[in-house]
Amino acid sequence: MRSNSQQIIEQANRLIPGGVNSPARAFGAVGGTAIVMARGEGAMLLDVDGNRYIDYVLSWGPMILGHSHPAVVEALQKAVLDGTSFGTPTRNENRLAELLIDALPSVEMVRLVNSGTEATMSAIRLARGYTGRNRIIKFAGNYHGHVDSLLVAAGSAAATLSVPNSPGVTPGTAADTIVLPYNDPLAVAETFDQFGGELAAVIVEPVAGNMGCVIGTSGFLQTLRRETEKHGTVLIFDEVMSGFRVGYGGAQQRFGVMPDLTTLGKVIGGGLPVGAYGGKAEIMRHVLPVGKVFQAGTLSGNPLATAAGIATLEVLRETQPYAQLEQTTNRLAAGLLEAAKKHGIPANTACCGSMMTLFFNSQPVVDWNTAATCDTKRFARYFWAMANAGIYMPCSQFEALFLSIVHTDAMIEKTIAAAERFFAGDV
Ligand code: HOZ
């Protein structure tokens, strides 16, 4: 049924470690062989064996307009004729920067980079350079890319594949990272009482997507804002996933809590490699060449990437599909939960905008400790039952799934029906 996938992965295993260019794509947590995709059309993926899937991975978040959206394709076709990279300023960089600044209430200036990892790495360096302090706080189960100092108690593939603290991250690098439980305002306040004057930054996913979808409570986010303000610490919202996804103005607009710096990626590149970090001009002016904090990149602000990003954000800005997206996502979550409950399967859901997770857990998931008690064996069976029914879910209990503007009601109903068939036989 998937013999071409099998053959390609066998070859890849000889050429690329684990046959994948990112561990999140290996099916380590669900077993079996990764499915090799050949084509994306709207909300559908087509694999190299000709099987079709409703896609809830959406390249791990970026494809909010679906695959090959005409506006993005047209923008890329136009841009490529003018050349693919100059290593100089371009007019379109301003346009993308302007769109980001207009959308995100706390952002006054931005730098474009090539990935979410680069964005968080640069934001941490800037916070340290700006404050002259070393220590940072991160939260267990949050993932901020594969930055050494943030690859501690990390979510996403690090948690999925049980290496939340990677070999190769030196004790020295990690020594300045304090890890606290997510959604625990008391732990935050106590840590500030102890280390307040030494803390350069707090970095947080205001809506976590890398231990499954877990929403930051307002008490937690407000405590972060209050304590960082009191102690002159930079508050960084990692909105690589939530930016332009839980609303056009991201989690900061949705929850009304303003960070000092914001990191972005995924949606803002429309499927091409883009990241960005931005925030208060007073802090951003510490970046070289205005200030002294170094950050650079040959392909930063790349013309193709900016063209795809601008096209995506302009569609979102003009059509504001967020209420509709959220309604569709809630419908999916409610249907999956109802189907699980009907067959006595312990489950919970969490949704924010067009991100969601069905947790196989009898208790609500609020942090990494509760996420870690999910029935990951059931998740693996569920993943394959859904794949075999033509539904492509993230291959880990600890990754959020995503919807696009082209997921239809019929697709949602088909997904719920497939899940119900699985639940009926998996007791
Ligand atoms: N940040 C992505 C999801 N947690 C990982 C994607 C990847 O590594 O391929």
C-alpha cells in the first residue's frame, strides 16, 4: 500500500540520519515507516504511492491557507523571475515588516531571519545583550527550536523521542537556563524573588503547541508580565506557532498581554523558510548595526520567502478567516471528544484558534507533567488507523494539529467518523 514510501525511506536511511531532515518527521513515537509526500493540494496531501490524506499537519503549522494557495503561487512565480537572492535590502522586506508591525500590538520593529529557531536564538541573545544579564527562564514542555540554551526540558520531537535534554548541549550553556512548570504562577513569583536581578529573559509559548496544544492561563501570563516588568527582565512570547494562527494579532492580542519581544515563523513565511523577531524599538535598537548585539544571515529577508509571506498575510488580513477557522476547529474537537467518550476512551481536548489536540488522558492537560501521563500507545494506534483512513495527523501526541481555511465540513465529518470507527474497536 505504501511500497514507494518504504523504498524511499530505506534509501534515505543510508543517506540521512534516520532518513529524515528533522526528527519530528520520523515516526519514532508511532512506529512504522514515515509516509513520503509528493504533492499538496488545498487541505489534501498526496503520497508517493498515490494515497490521499486530509492534512492536519500543514507542514507543522505554516500552511494556514492550505497547500498551493493561488495567491501564494502567483506571488512566488512573479518573484522568481526577478532572481532568488541578492544579499541586499529589497522593497518587499519593508512590506513584510510593515505587515508584522501592523498586526502585532507589541511589535514596533522587526528583524527577518530564516526560521523560528533563529528567531528565538537571536531574541535570547538580544535580551542578554540589552540587560547585561545571563540567566533565563523557560518552561518544561515548551519548545523554542533547537537553540542550545533552550534545548532543556524541551517539547516537540525532543519530548516525543525522550531526549528533552540533548547530548551536545554543554552543562555550561544550559546552566543559565532555569526550567519551571508551565501554568504555575507561584513558581514564577518564587523564582523572581530569588533571582530577579539576574534574569535576562523569560521565554514562553503563550499557547503551547509542542506538548500538544496547551493554553497559557491568564493568571500565568499576567504573572509573567508583572514579574518581568518589576525586575527589568525581557518577556519574550514565542509566537512561532500561535502568531497569525490563534488570531491575526497572535496570542498577545487574544489574551491582551504584551511581551517585550516576540518570535515568529511558520505562517509568516507562507511555507517558505522565514522567521522574525521583533518588539519594542528601544530593545530592537540594540541589534547591530545600530546597537552591538550581533545577528546576521545570508538569506535573511530572501525575496521568495518574503513574497510568500506577504501573500499569505495579505489574504489573512483581507479575509480575516479566524472566527470561521475557530468554529471548524471546535467542531472537530467536539466531534472527536464525543466519539471517544461514547466508546469509553479517556480523552480531553484543547483548542485555541485553529490549533488543537486530542489528548488520550483522563485529566485535563495543563503542563508537561499532565501531558506526559497521556496514553501514547493508544495514540500510536489512533495515528495509524487515521492514516489508513486517509487522514494525516501529527505523528506524536505532543504536537498540535492545525486546520486551514480550506478544510471543509465534509472533511471534518469524515475525520470524526474515522476516529469513531477506531474508538469502537480499540476498547
Ligand atoms: N516545530 C515543529 C513542530 N513542533 C517541528 C517541525 C520539524 O522539526 O519538522
